[in-house]
Amino acid sequence: MKVFNGSETTACTGGDEFGLLLPATLNEPLTESLTALRAAMGVPIMVDGLRLSPSVSVGAALLDHANGPSEALRMAHVALQAAKRSRAGGLAVFDTSQDREACRLHRLKRDLVEALEKDELFVLYQPILDADGRPVAAEALARWTQPTQGAIPPDVFIPLAESGGCIHQLGLQVMRRVCRDLAAMRADGLSIQRIAVNLSAHQLAEPDLVSSLRAIVEQSGLQPGDIEVELTESAAMSEDGRSQRPLMELHAEGFPLAIDDFGDSPCGAVLLDTMLTLAGRLNLMSVCEGVETAAQFEQLRSRGCNLYQGYLFGKPMPVGSLRELLSVFPKSSREPTVDLCESNC
């Protein structure tokens, strides 16, 4: 790999992070040089017969903007975190707005820890309907309202919980709330087959994950089959294979497993038919999320989709609103399904 002319100084700064000290007299603008670096480091490589495609993020800082080497490294690291958060390129050069954003996120992380200690997060439910328009399940969605900043989006506070080491605590709190709500609905004669709860890939590394989930469910008077565990396709298919054992244990306990965001891209007719056919041949239930129009619903129903979720049927709602929705429908005698394959179409 040859990107620079040999005038750079390279060092490992820890873990999977490396530092480059580059001269100010590059032949190309800094961003062009760093883009070339990312492209060179992202070239697929073969390791023990496996083809691996590295993912590289780059943060940079100019020394003339820093008060010494330590400050320059700090600024470059702030830019690196901004590059990782960015959805456009994975490359960032430090500016003061990133510093302000880093401070804001640090304060948010501190507030999130406090909110978890006070059990201040809450849960909304988005209904899942069958082809007859009957609500048969729901997805539980964690929400957080910070006192001074208002509602904090999940795509902000979930990564904060993961990087701050409190995602397992958050996940267990959501599970307790969901089990209490589901048990109360069942006690009042409301019919709902199961509720889906999202699981972070970070939680799969927790040694007490399976035992904790089982204990929460049993303490609520429910069965593992009443709670569906959802995780993303990337989490379920981790390259190191570490997710396999906890998933097998969850399945053995009786928790239904769902692959969330499977096929997370705009679906053409061919891809849609392929995924639905695959789910059918594997005897899996398919849930299409993001259904917003009656035309989409009819198209999916004609193609054999099993279950539907989206704003056409209801936005995420408090448990009281879900109870009102369920009260309209008589109790169903249909047995719940075993596995679920999701597709965002």
C-alpha cells in the first residue's frame, strides 16, 4: 500500500487505532489524501482463506490549531468519533463544532446513566397486524425524554448506552416494563400473541443475558414464547461468531428470534418476492415494516406476506392506546408462531 511519499510517521495509538503524522506540504489537499488512504486500507484481504473487507474511519486535526501534541491527538480523536457517527464517508477534519458536539454527547451520556438509575425511560408500542387487519403482536420501542433537551432519538441514546456500558441495564429495564404491560393486558382479557423486544449486539456478550431474560419473564407469570427477541442482521451474523452461542441458548429457552432490518434497503419487486419466498420455504413468518399506504399493504398481501407494521396501522403508541386498539378485537384462539423473518419493504 503506497499513499504517501514516505515522509509520514506512523504509530499504534491503542486497540484498532493508528496515528499518522503528516507534513503540511502534501502534494494533494488533506481530504483527498485521507480519502485515498481510506480507499487503500479498505481493499479486501484474504486471511486463512476468508475474504475480509476492512472498514476504515479517519479523523484529522491540523497542528497549527492545537496547543501541543497531546491537544492535537485529542482533536484528531474527536474528529474520528465524528467520522464514525457520520453517514457520509467516514472521514472528518476537526473543527470546533465537533468539540461542542462531543461535550454535548458526554453530558447526554451522563444524563442517560442518571435516567436509567431513576427508571425514567419509557416504552412505546407499534402494533403488528395480520393479513385480516387484526393486531396480533407489537414491537416495544424504548424512548427517552431529557428534561432540558426534550425527546432524544433512539439512534442517539442507544449508541451512547452501548459506548457507555449501560446498554444491558437499559435492555433489562425495557424487558421488565414490557413483561409487566403484557401480563396486565393478558389479565384483562386482551388478546395479543407476543411483544417483540430489541436486543443490542453488545448485550450478546453479557454472561447473564439468557438467565436474566428468563427470570424477568417468569417473575411476570409469562412464558419465553410470549416475548420475541429482535436483533439486527449484522448482530446475528457477527464475523467472530460470538453471537451464535447466546442466540442458541435463547432459542433453547423458548424465546422466538427475529432478524430485524433484514433486507434493510428499498425493495424492488424481484427482491421482495425472493425474500418472501425464502421465508415461506424456511417456514418463517415474514413481517414487512414501514407500510404506509393501502396500496403497499395490498401489494404485500398479494405476495404472501404474513404480518405488517407501519404508520398505516399505527405509530408507536403508549400502552394505554395499544390496549384501546386491542379491545376492539375479540380474543383470538390462534396459536403464536415460532420464528420471524423481518423485511423492511
